[in-house]
Amino acid sequence: MTEPLALLRLGPLPWLETQLVYHTLAREHLEAVVTCSSKERYVCVGYHQDLAAEVEIDYCTANGIGLFRREPGGGAVLLEPAQAFYQVIVDRHREGLPRRHDLLYEVVLQPVCDALRSFGVDARFAPICDLLVGERKISGNAGGEVGDCRVVIGNVLLDFDRSLMAHVLRCPSEEFRRRFAELLRQQIVTLDELCPRPPSLRMVEERLSQAFDQRLGPLEPRVWTRELQQRLEGFAPEYTDAAWLLRPDSRRGTGRRVKVREGLYLCQDDPAAPERLWEERPPVGRDDTTRMGDQS
């Protein structure tokens, strides 16, 4: 018989711990659903990304914005206190879950749609791993393998600083940055904008926990133990080491291609020619990211 997943409702955490929690659980092979949030802003890049090519490091450092490279794949994302995080960690061979990564996303993200609908928000799954309201993104997600586990991680946007997002990502020209900020305003939506009486972060985390329990449960409530905290602190140096954080991406080509939402990218192939700026709209579900997905 398959053991139930643990439920860890951790609430607000220091920004670094919001990433180290699921890395620790996966490396300790502890299957769980986690809800939490960050006390501070930070930028998180995917496994294969080149931080220096993707992020304005000097700007982030000057403004106290943390930087992290996760093991799951995908794109750079700005994470803030007004976002509810969920993290699902499962054995790579867990019974009852699809083996295909794209199908795993659909199963794991259905509870998030349920939670959003409980607030009157008609969210839908958009392959590979976005949640949209109409054609606007309200949740970004990523996934990959950590140790012997698969993880799916994501967020629900209660609010979002679009201007800051346009500043923390490296842009090849000011025209690119201006257009990226404009697309973020058009293509991203938040609960605060959709709900006449916006829910609190605690309420969103409560609904997420309930929805995951209904879809993937029954879940078994657990607490974060001192032993787990010690393991987390033991793993921290690996993920904060400069060699890990600043590792270059040997696959990177020329030009710039930034994901706005599923099915919409902003591209520029020559920084000296800002007029050569265009939007790319690949077929829905077609994505070139690796290690499962893209939280951008």
C-alpha cells in the first residue's frame, strides 16, 4: 500500500529556506506536499540557466534581492512575499501518478485550479505548466528530479511587482525592457486584481492544503522537525556556493528569448538593433525547456 504524502504547512520562511525545504525533502526521500511563502524578495533561476546572462546581478545585489539556482529546470522568476508557494515531492516511481512529466504537471496542478476556483477565479491548466485566467497567467510552475524524487513547485500570485520583474531580468536593450514590462502588465494577473475582497496569504495556503488533500490525499499533517532543519542547514552551503550559483550555460546561443507566459516569448537577436524585437508564439504545449519545466 502506498504511504500517504506528508502535509507541511510552513507559513512565511526566510527566502533561502523556501527553496532549501523541497531540496532537503527530496534528498532525504521524504514525500510531501508543502505550502509556504517567502519573507523577502528573491530571484530564482533554473538548473540550466546562466545567472549572469539571465539576471541583472548588480541591480539585485544593490537592492537586497537574493539569488538562487534550483535543481529543477525552467526559467528565471521573481519571487515575493505576496505569493503562496506549493511544493510537491514524490518518489519517481510513486504508484498512481503519471510517469510522463507533462501529465504529472496536469495532475499536480489540478488542486491549485480547485483552490483558485474556490475564490471565484476560473483558472485553467495550460500545457506545459502554466495556470491561466482567460489568457493571463496567475501561477508559474517548474519541475524536475532531485535525488530519487520528482518535484513540482509553483506559486499563486496574490500581487506581483511587474516593474521590478522587468528590472531584475537582463534585457539586451531598453526597448526590450520597456516592451517586456508592457507584456507583463497585459499577460499577468493576480488575486488582488480579480477578487473584490482579496484573500489573505494564509487563506490561500489553507485552500491549497485542502485542495491537495482532496486530490492527492488523504495527506498526513506533519511538523518541520529539528532534524530536518539540521539537514537543511547542512545542504545550504552546496546551494549558496558561487561555483553552483554562477555556473555558465554551455548551451546558450546568441540573442535573447524571455518567456512571458506559456505560448508567448519576447525575442531580440541583436542588442545593437532594438528594432529587431519580436514576439514569438509557439504552439501551445511546445516548450524548449529541460528538466521538466519553466516557472518563468
